[in-house]
Amino acid sequence: MKRLLSFVLVVALLLSAAVMAQMESIPLDQGDAEAPETMTPEARTLKRGDTGDEVEQLQSRLKELLYYKGPISGKYLEMTEKAVKAVQTAYGLEATGQADSETLNIIYGQAYRPLKKGDSGADVKRLQERLIELGYYWGKVSGNYLDGTTAAIGNFQIDNGIERTGNADVATQQRIYSDDILVPTLSPGATPAPTPTASPEPDLKYPGRLSYGSKGKAVGQVQQRLKDLGFFDRKITNGFYTHTQAAVKKFQTYNGLVSDGAVGEATWNALYSADVVDVKGTPRPSPAPTPVPWFVEVDVNNQLVKVFSRDEKNEFTNLEKVFWCSTGTTSFPSEVGVHVLTGRKARSALFPTWGNATARWWVRITPEIAFHSILFSSSGAVSMKSVNRLGNRASHGCIRLSMADAKWMYDNIGKGVEVWIHEDAPTDPELKFAHKPGDFDKKTYYHKATPAPSQAPAYSAAQVPESNLKELKVGAQGEEVYWIQQRLAQLGFYTGTITGQYREGTQAAVKAYQKANSLKQTGRADKATLTHLYDTARAEFATQSPLPTDTPTQMPPPTATSAPETATPESSLPEPTGGPVG
């Protein structure tokens, strides 16, 4: 019996050793691997035979990018090496199969896999959406790379000086997702269009505003005129892109115009004026810069973005827009203070550290935070959580907005605009309720337009509205509510915005008034409360002037400095086409 037990023990030990010896070649089941933390590119060079968390993170990221189809094993074997070589080949690096610092920077940065006809997946879907946004694709966003996508890519390549293959290689995708879409040259091998000669009698009729992206004979005429004046040294392409824009800006600077890079009527007239300044002439003085038209307040306590315009005294007192937002949580707060926008924007932002989530209409506030839309998954599906959390702290510091409101900010808020983020405002439920976003379109994810702020009517205290003394409570609205809010504000009980909406702020003010006047403290404007309000107003203010309307929030002194020119997502944000996450 003892011999038998000894034999069994020996066999077991031998089997155990054999299993341990084979573990290098047995892949870990993918389902057993935890989602790794995002790896930084400052890691050591990884190569075949390495093991550990760094390899596991690398495999996970490669799988995310669809270069790797093996298990997340933490073992750098043949499949991992092959995937790294594929990345290196796609990005023009030496295909060593070793993940050195240069390769890791690409993998953990803005990496793309080459796409071609027959491919499918979330990255194809994203590509189709981007091509629609740029006006090259009108087909179904299917995630399948077929003839329509091939044709769209080919046309994009032609317009952007890339050899027309119809394949979305890495270089093509980098250009597609760039916010600097160009048409600098013709595609290699294409037959160049004949260079138009300058007409001795050009058409001097203003053709309408020409700007980045414009095409046609009028653009060619501008290019030729700029060439004659020495500001443009490229082929006449009839396409208004980077080089044309730069030439227009230079011309405008020399001729004392606002250097915006667009050919408006003033620039057009200057081009053909008798005293035009060419590149060899002495530049005229530039005009004084136009004051920025907006001031933006981010009210964290009420989760509102307020946009103010200038009044007749050139001060920011006119409340033009009020948007619901989601600021940072208490763990990841939005950075309070006054910040000056640098003008950095992107139509879309990619957040690799958030599973390749995206957002639209990105406007940078600081290197760490930005205004942007609600979030989307890597497959393009809207994050209903980010939609439903509007009006609540939910981000990692960024200021999330509805699609419509984010688009308005992208279109209107630019360089030099001050953004004041603060957490010290009293609660203002009336204003918040009045500007609640409407329902959104489930295809475009755009909410109905946010209601514009309306000027509260001014009543005299003695100008008591006609009333049957019907009880008013939360949910009521109209003339009587306007008057009650104004009267309570004048008496010091109400501190919110006068909206004519009976919400929690009005309820609290009514309750405080009732307490001060020994009335039943219900928070409802019942018959007794209304009678008391109206009678005392008539008696006290029968001969006085109308009450002033509520004024917008007082702005802090503009003490901000321009933000530096680097960007990361909240925590580790890439530059757009990436952008902050929030």
C-alpha cells in the first residue's frame, strides 16, 4: 500500500512539472483577463518572450485597434509580434515586431488600422460617418466597406493630393480625421488641369464670400490675382484650401484688412483697387481687433452654461443663451476660475482611454477640459447615460452639452472669449427649468432648440394683476407668477431669476414670506398669502415707479491668461481629432 501511494505521489509531481513547463505555450482564456489600465508609452521595449501586465495591456490595445485577434494572455508570442509588425508596416516603421517607444507611442496614441473593400467593423462605420460629415459619402452607415465607401475614399484622396486607391490606409485616415482638410496638389499620375491664364479683363463683380472649402472659377480668379500680386505661388486649382487661405491672410495683413483668411467684399474690392499693396509694398497698419462678442459663465451649482453679449455700454449684461450642462463630479471637478479660449476646436473628439468613445463639437477651455457634446460609443451609439445626466455633475471636468447646444458653442465661441467657471451661485431652479432641453431626434441625437431667455415684464408693485385669488403652487406660470417673483425679490425673499415659472425657488421664497408675516407656511401662494401680498403692495407702492427687472449675474474681473497650446483629455487627453473626455 505504501509503495502504491509513493508511486501515485511521484506521478503527480511529474505531471505537475510537465504542466508548469507547458504553461508558456498555453494561452490564457480571454475571458479570464481583467480590463487593463491604460498604459503609458514611456514603457520599456517589449519583445517576443516577454510576459506580464505590460504585454497584457499591449494585447488589449492591439485588439481594440483590430490588429490582434489572439487571447489577452500577457505573453508576447507569435500573434502579438505579428500584430506589432502590422502596426509598424502601416506607419512606415521598420517591421521588427518589437514594441519600442516609437511604436508604443503610435499604438497608445491615435492609431488606425488600414481599411479596404471587404473590411467591416466599428472603425468602418466611424469612417463612413466622417465621410458623410465631410460631404463625400451619402450611403448607409453600415460598417461594411463596399463600393460606395471605396468611391468616397477615392474622391477624398483626389481632393487632398493623395494617390487614388480607394483604400483607407493610415495616411488617408490621418488626413480624414484631421481638422485640416487640404487640397494642395493633384494626385500623382493624374493629368494636371491646364493652368488658367489671367484674364486681361477679370470679372470684377463681387461673387459672394469665398472661404476655406469654396470651389469654382471665382476662387481661381482670386488665386490668379494673388499670384499676380506675389502672395500666391501655387497652381491655379479653383479650390480654396490651406495655401489659398494663407495667401489671403498675408494679402489682408499687407492691405490693412482683418486677417481672417476669407474673401469678403472688403477683401475682394481691395484685390482690385487702384492702390492695392503687393508683396513688395509697405504694409498698411492693421485695424484694431474687434472685441470678442461673448462672455460665457459656467454655473456649476445649477449645471447651467450662460452666454452673455455686450450691452450699449459695451458690458456683458445681455443674457443671450442658457444651456443645461454636465460639469465635473466632486471627484473630478471642473477647473474653477476665468479661462481665455485659444480657439482650438474639433468637429469630433476621440477618447482612447475611454474605450474609443467620441464626442462632437469640441471647444477647448484648458489643456484638460473642453466644451463638447454628449458621448457616443466606439460603434457610434449615443450614450443615453450622458444624455440623461445633463443637468447633473457627471463628467471628468469637461462641460458636456446637448448636440444642438454644443454645435452652437462650436459655431459661435472662439479665440479670446472668457469662460468663468464657478461654484458659488445660489440655486436657481426657475431658470434651470425654463431652459430644460427638449426631446431629441433618435437618428441625429439633436435636441429641440433650447428656449432663448426672455425678458421678464416689469410691473409696479401696485400694478397688481387681475386675480381671482386662486392658489398658485409649483408648476404654475404666467403673469401672476412674474409679479409675485418681482415683489418677493424687491422685499428680499426671492434671489432667483424672474421667469414666471413657479418652481422650488419661488416656493421657498413664498414660504419665507409666510413665516415673516405669520401666515401658514405652505410654500403655496394661497388666498391669504396673495391677499396679503397684493394689499401691502397697493398700500406701500401705489405712487412709486415700476420695479426694476432682474439683472444678470455680475461678472468677475477678466483676469485670465491664455491657455497653453497643448491638450490632453481629462486625465490624459489627446489633441483633436482626440479631445478632452467628460
